[in-house]
Amino acid sequence: MQSRLFKIALVLLLFPAAKNLRAQEIAKKAKASFEKAQESITQMDYPQAISLLESAIKEDNTFQLAYMQLAELCRKSAKYAQAVPYYSKGIALGNLNEARVYYGFGESLLLSGHYQQAKDNLNTFIREYKGKDKALPLKAEKYIRDCDFSINALNHPVKYDPVNLGPGVNSKYRDYFPSITADGQSLIFSRNVEGNEDFYISHKINNVWDTAIPFSSQINTTKYNEGAQSISADGMYLFFTGCNRPDGLGRCDIYVSHKNGKDWGTPFNLGAPVNSPYWESQPSISPDGNTLYFVSNRPGGLGGYDIWKSHLKEDGTWGEPVNLGPEINTIYDEQTPFIHPDGKTLYFSSDGWPGFGSKDIFRSRLQADGHWELPLNLGSPINTFNEETGLIVSPNGTEALFSSILPGGYGDMDIYKFDLPQTLQPGKISYVKGIVKDKANSEPLEAKVRVTELKTLQNQFNDYTSAVDGEFLAVMPVGNSYLLYAEAEGYLFYSDHFDLENKETDKPFQIVIYLEKIKAGANTILKNIFFDTNKYDLLPASVIELGSLAELLERNKNISIEIQGHTDNSGSPAQNIKLSEQRAKAVYDFLLGKGIEATRLSYKGYGESKPIASNEQPSGKQQNRRTSFVITKVK
């Protein structure tokens, strides 16, 4: 930085008006201040240099070189609005033969919101620049595209009315980087108290955020800073960034902690290949927990900081990171990724895509063919000429949360929300929230839960319930039907199916699952065995349920079962007996085909003789039409 700013001074001394400082009639005090400013520049004391140069132009308001240096120092210090009048005055003094001044003036105008003037000066730079540095004209052309975008966007603003989350969340300190669980009930964020950055959590009670408390002493430390976190959809895993730690592979690494009951486990470094000797930060975990998005400046990217992803492998380790490529990343910087619980909508910040000059928030959606759509700038006034980063979107997709310093806040930086325009919203999602218990004593069970989309038979969720409370939460898009399975060692599995085609996002499917221990006489209904009306050919969606039954029998070779078919009371008793037996035999034949010994299997059709609900109502008839099995023998 020192050499770069010192070169600025040397470059400016090449201007015709500055080739000989003595040739210009300069007030003695102004010259003295100017020369002291040069010493401050070499010592990297830029605030002092700015102050001295300001003194110089007060003493002599025609001191062109002082104006130019002031403008450059302000620009390089990101004080763009402050730089603008200095450029304007210096250029107005005339006799200037350095095109790069127009680049600096144009950049400062752009990054302080004066888009048409910025465009004019950048075009002047491109016309007059004769230098060998090709990067500057390319950046100027990029800035001109930003000017065109900004002028148009300002004429088409989107609705934006930010609301402070209130004193339960915000404090007199810096509160920022929010993340939220998929049920929308827990908010985790960073708070910086006198230089120490820790996580805090607030819970929503009666639709109001309760007073935030420190997250967990297992994760928060006094020695290191913790930040840039992402909470898994079910609230069981916290991914976050830790920097300059003894177990780190690079300057900043990604860590994870798993919830153990009411507290959290000791976090551990994800290690290679996610982390590297470079900089990894800003994780965002997908709703199924299988894809981790993060930012890195490792080799192989397109720009300085790129967004990468890693997939969780079958053995529980993370795969080699993959760059999201030019559909998302540019030759500039992309950061703060947030993958929405719909699993397809990505929000991120970028200063490479057309925007207002600095980092803006963009949205892209993952298409069915695996490609990302063209990123969409969220527009004005959500984005401005200032830097916007770190936006997240509520699970229901209607609200966005972000951090900013706005009038009327509680402290230095607060967390706000605003209604997200419908055109910028993600796909609609809902979730399944459940508890798995032992049927005999209602004690919670650690069980494997799987949710599969009915039409595609693609897994949407595959994880274990909490060992402490037996709870699970699975996020899925609305508009589909799903198959649900739960199993635990030593128990019969449970199956069900549910429909989210007309389900409201804020009213999830909730269920309590009871698993019965394996013993003679234990039975379960195979709710995901499907037949066409009055037929006994197994439909394709039955294959998952049948596979689960075959696996149960393979794991427990000491049990024998009877497969039972049942009907409602429609049709004659004889027809119902025949149809129910044919359906039971279809399951029997499938299991034989999977290698299950015939000596362990039997089947029987019971027709309408064993109803479990009244046949007076359609819902009762539907329950009575079922296939089940009972354990007949345990060796």
C-alpha cells in the first residue's frame, strides 16, 4: 500500500503543471504543507497527509497538484464523495495532460452515486488514455456498464421499507450477519463487543424476538473471533468461520459444531479439501445438509474471491470443492453466499456483475439442467453505491434480513428486515417437523429419517433424529407429494406419505412417529405400497417401501413375517378376499426376488374382515385399503 500511494505522488508529479513545482506561483505556506504531506505519504500516515494537503489548498486555492493528490488519496481510502470536489477543482484549473485523472474522477463519481457524470468522465478516460496498462480501460468499460445499469435501475425502484428487529436482537454494539433456522423460530447472529466477536441467539416468542443470549461457550471464545455462520435447516449443525487458530490450515477456515442435547459440541475444523492454505469463509449449508457453499481465494478461481461448493460424501467426508463457474463468479469478487431453504435460490454479493459500482446483492436460481440462471441484481434502493453484503431470506421467502447502520438504530450496526418483492423471492417451501418415539414407553429415539419425492423418487432428506429428544426437521418445496420413512436398530420401520401441493409455507406437516420393537406379534402398515384401483400390480413408487422391508429382513434373519392384504367393504366379500390376497402375493413375490427365503415368508388376503376405521366415510375406506405385515416368529 505504501509503495502504491507513493507511486501516486510520483505519477502526479509527471503532470505538465507539476513538472516543476517552483514554476507555479505557490504560496509559501501551501508549499510547506505540501512537502510535509509527501513525508506523511512515505510514512503511510495517510490521514495526516490528507490534513496537510487540505491546509495547502486553503493557503492556495489554485494549487492543482495538491488537489490532485488529495483526490487520489481520498479515492484510494474509499472516501469517494470526499474525492469528487477535489478532482473537480483540480481538473477545472486546466493544463492537465493525464488521462488517468478522469478514471479516478469517474470511479469516485460512480461510487458516490453520480452516474451520468461518472459515465462522461470514464468515456473521456477511454478516449484519451494512451498507456500500456490494459486493466484500467477494461475496468473503465465495466464501470460504464455499471453507470448504464444504475441510471436505468433508479428509474425503476423496487419496494423497500426496512424495519429494525428491535431490542431483543439489537444492542448498543455491532450486531450483524444473521442466520435463521428453517422453521423461522431461531435467529443466530454475530455481535462485536469491544473487539470480541461472538455468536448470539434469539428465539421468536409470540412473533417477537426474545432477548438474545450468548450462543454457547463451546463455540464462543475470548481468545478468537467467531463469525460468518450458517445454521442447518434443522438447527442441529452450525458452520462458521474461525481465523488465525492453531489448528487452521490457512488464515481463515470453516468449522462445524453439532448440537448435543441443549448445548453444542466442541467445534472442529472441516479440514482439507474444504479448507486450504488460503482463505475460506462465509459458509452456507443447503437445506438437506449435503452441499456446503463457501467463499475462497484459492487457486483455480475466476477472480479474487469466488463462491465454491463441496458435496458431503457417503462416508461423511466432504468432497473436493467445485467452483460455481462463470454463471456465478466473475473476474472480480463474489462473496456472502446464502442458499435458501428451497435448495435452488442463491443470494450473493458481487462487484463483477452489472450494478451500482460497489458490491451489490444478486439472486440466481439453479435450473433443472444443473446450470445457474443469469444473476439478477435486486435493484434500487435495496442496492446502492455503497457496499451491500450478507443478505439472507426467511424460510417462507417473503422477508429479507440484513445488517446496516440506519437512522434510529440501537447501536453501531443493527439487523433489519424488509418485505422482499415477489419478483425477487425464492421458491415456496414448507417443512416436516416430527418426533420419533418408542411405542411402548414414549421415550425419544435416535432414528434414521428419510423423505423422498413421490414422482421422481429423489431423496429430499436423509438424516438422524436428535438422540436426546428424537426430533427432526426436513425442508422441502411445496407443490409435491412425499414418502416418509423412519427406522431404528431393533425396531420395525415406519412409513407414511403426505402432500404439500396445497400446503401453506408457514403451516408445516407435523407428525409424531412411534416405532415398535421387533418381537413376535409386532406389526406395521406399509403405507407406501401403491396399487391402481382394483388391481394388484405394484406401482413404481412402491419400490422404496419394498426395499426397506427387504433390508429389514436381511438385517434380522431371525424373524419370519406374514404379509397381509386388506380392503374396504366396496365390492363383494369374495372379490375383496381375492384382490387382497393378490396384492399380498405381489409383495411376497418381490421379496422372493430380493433373495428372502420362502420359509420366512407367508401371505394372506383378509379382504374387508379386519377394518381399522369406519367404512362409512371415504377417509375410513382409504385407511382400510392397506397392506401390512406381522412378525410371526422370532428365533
